[in-house]
Amino acid sequence: MTPKTISRSRGTRILADLVLGILPILVGIQLLGWITIFPDALLHGHADFRQLYAAGYMVRTGYAGKLYDIRAQQQFQDVLVGNDERALP
């Protein structure tokens, strides 16, 4: 083996060890996020796309001019998707 081959092999090994060391940390952060956010979204109904449904309906039915009016958004979201205390812009 030449010194160049040894150095390349060592560099590849360090990179693989680094990736395998960081991967569990990143997976753990992702799982923590799901554990903390998913129950609230599931139980309280905050995991929907109500703003997208309402915006698509508004554009399709000729209300595109009111797309950025928060009160109009609230009305359309409440009628189409369901009542909520806030409008998702």
C-alpha cells in the first residue's frame, strides 16, 4: 500500500464514522419533534391544510381578489373546513 492509499482509506473511514455518529442524533431530534407536535396536531385538528383548501376554492369561484383579505379567508375557512378561532393565512 502506498501512503496515498492509506490516507484515502483513513479519510473515508473517518467520514463514515462521522456520518454514523451523527445519524442517531438527527433521528432522535426528528422523533422528539414528532412526539411533541403530532399529538397536539392530531387531537386539536391543527394538522390540516385549511388555508390551501379555502384559497383554491376562492380562486376557482372568482374570489381571487380577496385572497389576501384575512376576514374573507376566515369566513371561507370556517364555511368550507370548519370553525376555528383563527384563520391560517
